[in-house]
Amino acid sequence: MLQIFIISGPCGVGKSTVSKELTRLIPKSALIHGDDFLHIYNEATSPPWEEMLAIMWKNILSITQNLLQHQFHVIIDTVVEDELEWFCRHFSHMNVQIRYVVLRADASELKERILKRGDVEITERSLFLLEKLENETAFNKPYLYDTMDKAVEEIAKDIIEFPPLKIK
């Protein structure tokens, strides 16, 4: 059975690193980085943020459907705020499993990781997303995964064993 892995979490938590490891561990898999679709515009043509997100999700959906048709497992690395139910509905008629995880780390750890990357301008957004994903979105509670003091390979192996979402 084909699988879709959706790796969410705040900026700097390790979504990309874990997603790459999943791609390494899962045969015939493909990785979609949601951020790639946010950086395709020049400043003069960049749509408003909400429109950029809508376009990004439509692109992720389209590419995921295409990859599944070609018998690839799909790993999606992006921040999921309110789009999960919409996205999953598109696969309710298919024989596919969707695994969803929200990676998390303590605020001080996130700040340190972001500082090491040299992306200090995203610190505020990261802390905002951490708060939102942990506390404002009750749906996420069972899918929170603490990355503190865990190796990337351990995290990826745990995600592979996550129970799939129930698609309605």
C-alpha cells in the first residue's frame, strides 16, 4: 500500500532533515518541500500570503497525486496549519495510508537551532508556529513528536511506525 508522510512543525525543528532521512529509509519514495513553492515568485509578482499558501497546497496536492500514480510513496515537508483535512479528503477514495506528525522542540532549542543555521529572522515565526501547533490546534495533540535528544534516524524510524490517519 502506498503511503503519504506529512511532516509538520515550526521552522528549525528538523522537518527537512527528518524528511530526507525518511526518503532514504523508504524505497521508491519522493520528497516534496512545501517551501519550494513559496519561493517561486519575484517580489513584483508575489501574491498575498494567503494566496501563496493556497497555491502551494494545490501544487503539493497535484504532485502527490502524480507521484502516487507512478507508485511512489510521498514525503511532504511543510508546515500544516489548517490544510490537513482538505488535503486528506482528496485521497479518501484511494488505497493509500497517510501518516501525519508534528515535530516539536523546546523554544530554547528551536532558537539555538535557528541561530546555528543563521536564519535568525525566522525565530519569531518559529516560536509563533510552535505555540499554534501545540496549543491552538487541538487536532495536533496526538501527533506531536518531541525531537529533543533524539537522533534523526530514530525519529524517522518512529514516524514510519506511526498509525495512519483515518481518512473520511
